[in-house]
Amino acid sequence: MPVCHTGGRGFEPRQPRLNPPRGTTHQAPPATAGGAFVFSGSAPTSDYHVPVLAAAVRSWAEGGRRAVDATVGGGGHAALLRELGADVLAVDRDPDAIAAARTRLGEDGIRYSTGPFGSAKVLGTVAAFRPDRILLDLGAPLDMRMAGGRGLTAADLLNTWPVERLAQGFAELADERRAKRLAQVIVKRRGNAPFVTSDDLVNAIREALGPRSGPPDFARLFQALRIVVNQELEQLELGLPALRAALVPGGRMAVITYHSGEDRIVKHTFREWGRRCVCPPGQPVCTCRGRPLGRVLTKRPVRPGAAEVRANPRARSALLRAFEVAHEA
């Protein structure tokens, strides 16, 4: 079974093929190029998982005793944290991922919580756990809807959003310069038949971007849909401060991102936490906290080396940033 080397999830067994019709040049993205997606339903989880940036995560986690893997996926990072001697709280919004992690890792030295890392339920569990390490690996899941069969699907979005909103999403989240053209093609095609399968979107991308479009284009555009469907940027903005507050003094947080929008949020958030004063420029008297909340551990993001990218092409866009909260309040 093909695997995704970040989220650890295999392909949906009944997923429509993503290869192009005979005579075309490029294939849709394989799992290692950013994941293949279904528009609804739940994808089974493979028990094979190669954790991204394992050496950097190991160095960051050294000395930790109570670690949260807030996006456990296939369990690779959770296994690494446990190998380092930490008790682990494994979190994932996908029940299938939790079930697979439980099968792989068992119950010794690890507990589990199902839900988005920014939800009140999970945040309460994390706070009660009193961790000194929290890891977020925001790698792409292969299921386009991670709410256990509830909520907005990618098909809903493609079949109902107007041209302007589709174009804005593809431009901002996929850096697509032909975003309006793609949005127009989608609206035209859904007038003849609704979008149902991955192939429907792949064919729309080929029509809009031309015959030279290939896996990098598909990966960017499918990822943009996934981010919208799962409200991932909003979840990240809301969850980061609450997770920081759950860390014990001197605790550390690390976030692995794969998308410029995610990385921008993490970079700016960590930078703001590390500042002594966050009052508006020109304000004569400081009325804010007047102290940094901790220090940024990564002046520049940690990137995978050439050998890791060769072994796991999906890791090529991974960036790790880390923060350490202050030792005293």
C-alpha cells in the first residue's frame, strides 16, 4: 500500500485513479509528492510512518519528560518521543489515526486524545497533562475532511463557492498566479456536472494551467483545499497561545509546517512571544506585559537535508521552528 511519509495515512482503497488519460504527459501527485485526496469519507491509516526531521525533533525533545504529539498521524514522532524516555500524550483529530497509533504504540507510557489540537476538549487534556514538550507536525492528511464524516467537504467548496472566492483561495493559499482562470474553469465544469472525485479537479487544473501542469501544481492546489476544508490556519492561530500556556516553565514547543501560510503564522507568533514589549509603535508608556514570554530557539527554520529529501520527497517543504517558554512567570 502506498504511504504518506508525513501523516502516515494510506490511499483510500476505492479512490478514483489519479493518472491522466492516455496521451497526456504528467500524472497526478503520488503520496510522496503531497498526498492524493478523496473528497469525503475516512481514509484508513497505514502502520508505516517515517517521521519528518527526526534528528531535529530528537535534539529539540532531549530532556523532556512529558511530551505532547498534538498531530500524531502514524505515530512516528510519538514513538521517537517515547524512545527518549518521555511519557506521551498522543492527539489527532482523526479517529483512524488514533486507532492506528494505539495499535502501533500500545498503552505503555502513552495516552490518547481524539480531537483537533485547538479544541476545548483537547486543550483541557493537554493542560492537565502539564507537558514540557509540545510538537505539532502539520503534514498533509490524505482525507480532505478530517471531522469524522461531518462538516464541509472539498466537493461542497468546489460546487458552491463563487469565482471570486475560489480565486482568492487559490491565490492566497496556493500562490497560484492563474487562480482566476482556474476558478472560472471550475465554475464552468460544475455547470455540466458536479465535482465528485479527485479526477474532476485534476482535469480542471489541466484545462486551466495547460498540458505542462504536473504534480507540483496538483500538490499546491489540493493542499489549498485541504487547508480551507479543515480550517487549519484558524485552528493554528487559536491553538498556539493555548498550547504555550499549557507548557510548564522552561517547556518547549516545536511546529513543523509545509505551507507558507502556516509558517508565517508560526514565525510571527514566536517572534511576538519573544519580544519584551508589544505595545503599538509610538505609544509613550508601556502598558503591555513588559517582558518576553520566552525565547525563539530557531533563528532560521530547520530544513531537511538532501539525503532526507531523496528518501522522502514530501519532506522537501518541511520547516521546523521552536520556542522555549520563560523559566519564571
